[in-house]
Amino acid sequence: MSRRRVVVTGLGCVSPVGNTVPEAWANILAGKSGIGPITKFDASSFAAQIAGEVKGLDASALINAKEARTMDAFIHYGIVAAHQAYLDAGLPLGDALSEEQAERSGVVIGSGIGGLPFIEANYAEFMSRGARRISPFFVPSTIINLVAGQVSIRLGLKGPNLSLVTACTTGLHCIGEGARLIEYGDADVIVAGGAESTVCPLGIGGFAAMKALSTRNDDPEAASRPWDRGRDGFVLGEGSGVLVLEEYEHAKARGARIYAEVAGYGMSADASHITAPNIEGPRRAMLAALRNAGVNADEVDYLNAHGTSTPLGDVNESNAIKAALGDRAHQIVVSSTKSMTGHLLGGAGGLESVFTVLALHHQKIPPTINLHDPDPECDLDYCANTARDAKLNVAVKNNFGFGGTNGTLVFKRI
């Protein structure tokens, strides 16, 4: 039996650079930062006072005011991005969706942390007013699989329903595992990605306590600067990125627009440290994805990096890319859109995969902004500060997470 091919037919996003795909993509190509001072709470006493916040999102057409109060923001973001992607794919909704189609369509959307703001709010109520003030929606508003559950309920999709939790690799792993569900014949359509909403006191405070966050509070737009000598940590972001994955013949039969093919997927574990990366784990994830795609290193044109803007992580990823791709590493273009969005944690792989697919579709490479004084230990072509037109056939996407979890996707133009 031949391998079932998987393609991308729909895209959706909620992000610091825009709450629709066209808006976000235009801002990414323009090198516009979505990072600014934190407005969701008073961060004046925190070491890090900046974030990539979602701004001006109106979800009322999909989530009424009463429903909104029963969900954490990460679920809002996932619902909106998934709905955009599903509509973009032109797939049937409501009465137009047959029972057979519903049972062959599923959702794989996860989150790295889940409903932290709602947990904070309910703990404050508990401490000030007692246990009877805890919301009856506390559990279903905060547990991670409710983002996939809510999407499946609203779209009427009755196939596989999963939420992975692998820290900052979550969104990428959800796409990879969703693609495999289609490849293995368990579904024809999977709505896949990640969502996160941890711009809150515990989220900012926790990562700041680890010395992981940038403290460039006086110049927020310049704070996320992957591979620059002046980088001092990542900037926390929030939002969601979702892709509609579809079996190739299924998509072709209905005349769907195809953005790209999900050609390969690889995973690995560092098995060495809870937070510090190593070269070997990411190298093996990249090689596994290329092998799964049947692609040689010399066929790779673009790599959308994890690129968090941490002193250790950026050097490690650069060295891992060189270890995986050999001489080809110095011939491809690498970039990090986190320079504009900040780090969406479990949502990063979803949003950044949207941008990677669009790079292939439009033949344009997003820039890495704020790269003015390159770290001499980071010696690849990082598409500094300005987007670039390029002939792209194969793009690689990396994400890595705490616990030493690594993931790589290979997308091909089709």
C-alpha cells in the first residue's frame, strides 16, 4: 500500500502581529514587531515588563459573552484560529457536513501550559472569598484538551481528538501527529496546531525567575533579537496557529487550493537536561524528518528556526543545523519569526508553521529583525532585517522544548 500524502489546505492565526493570516503575514514580511509593554496586568514590579500580546481580538461572532467567561483565553485563540483555517480550506460546515465526513475529520490542537490566567483568577477568588467562589467551569476552562474539544464541538468533527503537551514543541508535534493520523488512514482531514495564553503574573514571573526572559523593557520592539550579540533572553508571546491538513487525493478531488505538502516529520529527545539544550537531539530530529520526507540535505532551501533569542539556545540550534545539514547549512536561508511575535510556547509551532507554509506558497522568506551585530558563533544566513524573494521548494521547521523534546517538519511546494 502506497503512503498517503498529506497537504495543507487551510491556515488560521491569532497573534501579536495580527489576528488574521493576511494581516499577520503582511506584518511579518514588513518586519513589524508585535512586542510591547505588558497591558494585561501591572508588570512594573517584574524584571520582564514586555510581551507579544494579542491585541483587539473580537471573538464574539464565534464565542458569546456568556461562553467566553467559561474558557481561558488560550481556548478563545484556538477556536478563532481553527475556524479561520477551516473556512480557508473551504470544507463543509453544519448541515453540509455529512456524518461520514464528520467521522473522517478530527482535531489535534495542544498547549504547552494551558489555562494559567484562569487558574490565577480562581486562586485569588478562593483565597479572598473561599472555596464556594471557585468557578464551576474552573476545570473545563483550564485543562489543555478542551481547546481541541471546543473546536471539534463547534465544527462538528467526530474523528480523532487529541491535545499534545510537549512544552514549546507542542504545536509542531500536533501538526506532525495529525499528519500521521491521515497518513495511517485514521482520518482524511485534521485541524492541527497550538494555542497559548500565559501573559499573566505567574507566566511572566515564572520564566523571569529562570532568567529566561529579555529585560530590555525600555525598547520592547528590539528585545527579541535571535542570533544578535546583544540578545538577553526570549520575549513571551501568546496566540494560536492552526493548519488544516488533508489527504492529497481527498483535497485534489474537491478542487482545494493546496498551500504545501507535509512531506516529513521527525522527533527526538536530548535525554540530558530539563532546560539546557544539546546539539545531538535537534540534529537527530532534523535528520529523522528529512529521512521521513525522502529529502536530501542539499534539497533544503529555507529553515524556519526555533530561534528564541536566548544566549545558549541560538548558538546550539545554529550548531545543530550545521551538524544535520553539513555544508548545505551555509547555503540555505534561516530565519526566526519570533523576532517579531515573541515566543508563543505551545503555540509557537502552529504559528510558525503557518509562516513557513506561506513562505513556500508565496516564495518569500520572512526576516529575522533586530539582527544588527551578529554573534560570531552564529554564522549562518539569517535573513537579517529584510524579507527576501527566493525560489523555495523545500522548507524545514524546527521547535524544541523543555525536557529535551525536539520536533522537525519538512514542507514541500506542490
